[in-house]
Amino acid sequence: MADVLFSALLPVVMEKATDHVLQQFGMMWGIHEKLEKLERMLSAILDRLGDAEERQVKEAGVKSWLAALKNAAYEADDILDDFNVEAKRRKAEIQIDMTKKVRSFFSLGNPVSFRLKMGRELHAIVEKIEKLVDEGNKFGFTVKTQAQKDRPQTHSYVDESKVIGREEDKAKIVELLLAHDNNRNVAVLPIVGMGGLGKTTLAQLIYKDETVEKHFEPRMWVCVSDEFDVKKLAKDIIASATGAKCELSDMELLQRRLREVVSGKR
């Protein structure tokens, strides 16, 4: 697995440890208790990870502990990958043909040998993580619940004098918008990318473009929050188009008013 943030790695490893197929074969292979223990330990670590990652900036001991724990998590991830591949392969054998499964016992490798080898590796990594958890308990990490942060409200204003190097992107999207104008269906042109790349700024530049202003009437700027509310969104669209607050609360009336506002417009 490529290097990722530890907070993103742990849930992936936990999901692999609780994989349904692996759990089924884990009972037969005698490793289900180790898998459950691994998942519990990683879950407890994840609860305290926020505090640990904050403290590693100033505490060398915490930083070293996190590095060791991350390496152990990668080891666990590799071991679980091997187990999952083997479990799914053996499940496929059973589903295809029991006779073929018996014949493939010798040609595809002895399953007992695999279980013993991988069982030892799983036992070793669970012990390693357990020791690291014991070490981590000495730091007294606290469980931090992350409060839900509302996405900041955006607006259509942009100071173009402070924006550099977006002319080409803007021109391409404006061209696409105008090209879709003859299509009766609603065209959606998503602007996607990592946070901080200037997606909102690019949208603001397009919204304020002179050609767009002349071509589309009315233009509406609406910010959609993480908690999607259809009624609120309809009200915001109407308010943006008319310049007046919408006081309607009934969905049927909102839809009717929305049709009045945008019908025949582009």
C-alpha cells in the first residue's frame, strides 16, 4: 500500500480484518479471535489518534511511537491482504467444484502449511501492536471527538486582480457552457480537485465573466451545504434569481415558484 496518512490507513486495515469472507475462513483456520482482537486494538488507537498526531509535533517520544505503530499497521495490512486473497481463492474453489478443489490441494499449495505460516505472522503482528498500545497508554492520550464543521458559505465576488493563471481553465469551461446552450437538458459541469486548488475561485471567475453575464439570465449563485436540504436549496435558488427572500415552506409551492423563475430562461 502506498504511503498514506495514518488516520486513513487504520480504517482500511480494520475493514480488511472484518471482511466477511475472511471471517468465515478465520473460524476454520482458528484465527478469528486474533482478527477480532486486531480490529478492537486498531479501533481504540483510532479514537486517540487525533490527540497523538497533535502532540507528536512537540513530543519526540510520541512521534517515534506513531512511526513504529504506522509500520506495524502496514505489516498487518500486508498479512491481511494475503489472508483475504487465500480466503477468496478457496471460496471460489469450493463454489466451482469440490472435486477440483481436492485435486488442487497439492497443485496450489498445502493449505495447512499456509495456515501455520500466516497464523504465526498474524500472531506476531498482533503481539507487536498490543505492546505498542501498552506503550501508548503511558502517554495518556485522550479521545477527541471531531465536531462537525459546516462548510463555509461561498459567494460570487472575486477580486480578479489577485487571480493569476486561470485564464485558460476559465476559457475552456465558458466554451463548454455556451456549447451546451442548445441542449434542452440541464448541463452539469463539475469542477473537481483537492482542497485548496482554487475550485471556488475558478467558479467565481466564470460566474463574473462578461460573456456569461450577457448570455445567461438569470444567473444564480447558490452554496450547497454538507447537510443536503431540498427545501432550503429551492428557497436559495429562488432568492438568488429574484433578489428577494423566499418565505414559502410547502414543497409543491416551492417547485411551482421555481418553475416560474427559470422557465424559458437559460
